Amino acid sequence: MADPSLHKKPENNKTPRLFVAATRQNDGKTTTCLGLFAALQHRFNEVGYIKPIGQRFINYHNQLIDEDSILFNKTYSIRTPIESMSPVAIDSTFTRRYLDNPEETYPILVDKIVRAFDRSAYEKDVIIIEGSGHAGVGAISDLSNAQVAKLLDAKVVIVSRGGIGKPVDEIALNKSLFDRHGVEVVGAILNKVEISKRETIERYATKALERMGIPLLGIIPKTDSLTHPNLSQVVEAVKGRWLNGKSHGQFKRILNVVVGAMTAKSLIDYLGQGVLVIAPGDREDVLLLSIAACTVTRKEPLAGIILTRNILPSPHIMEMIAQTNIPVVISHEESYTVASMINSMTVKTQPNDEEKIPLIKKLIMENVDTDALLSKLGI
């Protein structure tokens, strides 16, 4: 195993830095970073951000850039070159390439991360370093979160899902790896906590974490609207094709999914704002009722319609749809497959989420003890 301490270290040893890790994927690490960034902006003129190791990336101006770095760049207009905010992208062949030649590859990766960090932290009052999952992610290439935090001489906050037993156990497991690499864990944040259980969880999780020397810095309540995808995200997930209403409906939030397998008479009670109807194009009774719900009745407009099995409605129905602004998409999948794909989606925050981003900022600022966190960072 390579030792980061034997290689190049950042030249910047003054800017306070916080490494945000999580116990699992999708525990709310990026959400926490987004909110913390906003909270820190209320205290400091210049806040930096970097995600040293990216696993979900896109081709951005001919560079592989982690999507979270793009989110931060567009949300906060950070004055740092985007390639410095996302220096290493883990593509599908990265691990094999690394294991074929670790002795030469590791110093190159370390150099990229260190240079990128120095650029991202340049003239910043504080910088957030976002990890890539739990403490051990990346260990196969000798750049686990614990190793990267050590390399960058950062202190760590661990984000976990709400609860007492399992989250505390997972925090303890992650802390042990950070401890092994000499990295200080300065606090924990519990995310997606049921409001009805908040008082109990806060009381006992605080006690349990204190026994490990970890202060509980925040409890973020579960907020359903943060987990609802918009229609453009659904279209991407089901590999759909737009037929109508894209400009009007791509950012509509999906609050509920209804599969048009029932009779039209039974369906009418389920139609309303935020509802996505899923049905094959030959269910004209379902489509006529859905159109009527948006154009004739007093019900709130639907979020959209997904036509399945690549079946187009009759020309008459298509003409009726074209005269509305109802978002309509077609997919080759079966109806229940589409519904299942939507229910299992991981909903990532996007730069154009005008509803979610202000809510995330508010949640973190109101529910995380920023003063205690800054004290742990020595600020």
C-alpha cells in the first residue's frame, strides 16, 4: 500500500480544510456540502471546493469532470478552474490500468490531486473537500478517502443516515480507518432523520458518539421533496424520447406515479398535480382521461405521461396531445418496468434545481452547528 506521506504534499498549509465523507453512497454527502458551502459563505468572503476523486462524471468541454464539481461551479460560481475542482475521474478501466502499473501511476495521481488542491485553495478562507463515499472507497488504487484526507492534511466530518444503532456502528467503522491513517474525525451529521424520531435520535446518538469522542454536529430532517426526481431525470433513467411539452415540463417534480392498468373510472381519483401517468399508447381511455384532467376538469395539471412499449397513440389522440402543453414521453420499456426504474432512482441535485438548492441551503444552515464545526477546524 502506498503511503501519501512519502510523496508530494500541498504547498498550502494555511487554508482551513474540511473533508466531508459518508458511511455509504447516497447518504447525503453532496447535499451536506452544498448547504455547508452556503453557510460558510455567510462567514467568509472566499470559500473553495474540490472533489479529488470523482466516480460520476461527464464530458465537460472535452474533459472528464465529476458531476458534483459541475454542480458546485454552476451553483456558486466558484472562481477556480473546473479541472482543479475535479482532478481525477475514475472511469470503467481506471482500476485495471492502475493495477497494471501502480508504481508509476500513483505518484502521478498524487501530484494531480495536490496541484489541484493548491489551485482550489488559492486565496480561499476555507475549503470543502468532498469525498467519494465511505472511508475505504478508492483503497484499491491507494487513494481511499482516508488516504486522500491524510494527503491533504484535512479534518473530517462523517455524514450518515438518521438512526441510532446502525448509523453509529457505521460511523465507528469509518472512524477506525481514518484513525489508522492519522486523520482526525471532528464530528458527525445525521441526515434524513424522521421528524417524529428526531428528539430520541438526537439524545441517544449524541451519547453514543460522545463515547467515541465524536460530537454530533447536526441532525437534518427527512425532506421528501429532495428525493422526488424531475421529469428530465426520469426521461434519462428510462431512456425515453420526448413527444410533447419538453420546454414546459422537463423540470416538473414527480410526486407520485400511477400505472394505467386500472379502469379509467378508477384512475380519475389518482390524477392531480405531480402525478406521472404510465401507460402504453393503445390505452386511449387512460390517455383521454389524462388529457381531460389537464384541460377540462379543475384538477391540477399532471406532471406528465410516459407511453410504454414504444406504442404511439392514434393520430387523433396525438393531435389532441399536440394542442396541450402536457409533457409526454415514450419509452420502449413495459409499464411496470418503467415504474420500477423510477422508484429505484438515485435523485442527484442538478444545477437547475431552483426549488431544491434553496431548500438544501436552508436545511443545513438551520440544522448544523456551524460554530462548533468552525471551532473544530480552529477558525
